[in-house]
Amino acid sequence: AFSGLGLNPVTASPPCVNDADAVSGGSSSGAAASVAFGLAPGAIGSDTGGSVRVPAAWNDLVGLKTTSGRLSLEGVVPLVANFDTVGPLCRNVEDASLFLAALEGRAKPADLTGASLRGRTFLILRNGLKDVREAPRAGFDSAVGRLMDAGASVERAALDVVDEALALSAILFTTEAYATWREVIEAHPDRMFGEVLERFRAGDRFSAVDYIAAWKRLAEIRKEYHALTASYDAVLLPTTANRPPNAERLLRDHAFYVTENLVTLRN
């Protein structure tokens, strides 16, 4: 965990269904690979900052990050408990709907009979389009076009509060993750992949004052974001700005690893 790439030289890295030389996305990489390669009809993943959505995108699956608190985290190994969620990875939306109903203990999924996108208005978040590479951008534009063909209207805007929230993630995510796992990590640091170890240890840089101030500001940002997006039915942005990178290069090129991991998790 604590990486969006799915690279694990300590044990093994699950394969990507679209590129044998690339990583599969993470951190629910094994879950995605099991579905993509036909070993399972669906899988359960955990998503803190992209760990269901990224491997789903890179393996042609549907990955659902559920609303925080919708599904119980009982029995789930925590990464950043304040942001952790559980969700399904499936081959299509119908399967994801069935899987979600099962996870919630419902007999049937939501009934979408007669559902239509006519009259629906979506916001494309320009913040999420910055530096998106050619192939992901083309796929995103194609998907938006199909939504519009189905009757939805689309508006575009950049929201400053989104960039500010992302800037807080370094404090909020790494501090809690390291506080949760510090004792285990430092007992045997040699057993952890160095890139991930470095990211965990970054949580030791921030003071309690920084951490509490970040939480207070995030609470304000959430209110501002909801006010700015309340009139829209959904906010749209690409899952990732990149395609799955080459696994061998990630292992030998530290700068490449850092850049690709940040780009992968940005949205």
C-alpha cells in the first residue's frame, strides 16, 4: 500500500492485462489482476487515494470508490483510517452494482429501469485535466462525448479549493499512515520496499500543530467545495493522467518512480 503503482519487488508485482512490462496499478493490484485475468468475477479493494480506481482504470475494469462511511471498515487493514474506503472491482457497471448491493446486505441493486441522462448537468473539473497525457485525455474526451450523446449537458471550471485540498494530503495522509505503522515499520525497515518506506517516513516531518491546522482547513474546504458543486449531478475528471508505466524503469530510476507515482495519484 501507499503507492498507486502496484510495484512490489519484496514479494512480486501483479501483471497488467494491457502491458506485460508495465505495473498494474495499486494498491489493490492483486484484486484487479484477479478479475482482469478471469480468476474471479469481482474483487474487493480498499481505496484511500486511488487504490481501487487506478488498477481498475489500467486493467479495463470498473472500480468504485464508495462514499466514506458507506461500507464498514471492520476487518480492513488500515492505511489512513480517516480516508480509507472499501469498494468493488468488476468487469462492468452492472456487476459493480450487484457487488455493492451484496456488500451492503441488500437483496437487489438499485433499479435503473428507465434511467436517463437527459436534464443532468456534469462539471468537468479543469484541475484534473492539467498535464494529462495523450491517451488518457483521448479516453476521457471520448467518455464525455458519449455522456453528452446520451443527453447530459457539460460545463467546465477550475476550483481553487481542489488544489488546496490536494496540497494538504501530504500532511494528512503521511502523518496518520506513519503514526499507524511506525512501530511495525521501524522494527524491520529492511523488509519494506525503499520507495514506500521513504513515503511512510515523510509523515514524521510534520508537527502536531501542522496536522491539526490541516484538518481544520480541510473541513472548511469541504464546505466550500460542496457549495460550489451542489448544482451539478456529478463532477468528472480522468482517473489518472498517465498510462501504466514500465515496471523495470520504476525499479531503477528513483526520479521516474516519484514522478509517476505522484501523477498516478493526483486525481
